[in-house]
Amino acid sequence: MSKPAPHRSNTARYHVVCRDCPTESVERTGVAAAQMRSEHVAETGHRVVVGALSSE
């Protein structure tokens, strides 16, 4: 018998951090985080990372 998938809360957040300037934000969706990253990179050429924050 297989185990059920772990329950995931719908409160996931994504931390967007620029490695080259003080810009950072917390977004509600992965799409919003990717858009924030993409826009900042296009405008500045900076290195930006996105990480999922644990809801636990």
C-alpha cells in the first residue's frame, strides 16, 4: 500500500533575493517570484535567486 502524499499548505511563499544589490521580496506564487526575478535581471543584469520558504 502506498503512502499518501504529504499535506502541503497553500501558504507557500517564495523568497526572491538579488545577490548584487539590496533588492529582495517575498512573493505568494512561484509565477510571481519568477516574474520578479526576470524583470530585475532584465533591468539590471544582476544575479537573482528564488527559494521556496517552508510553510512549517
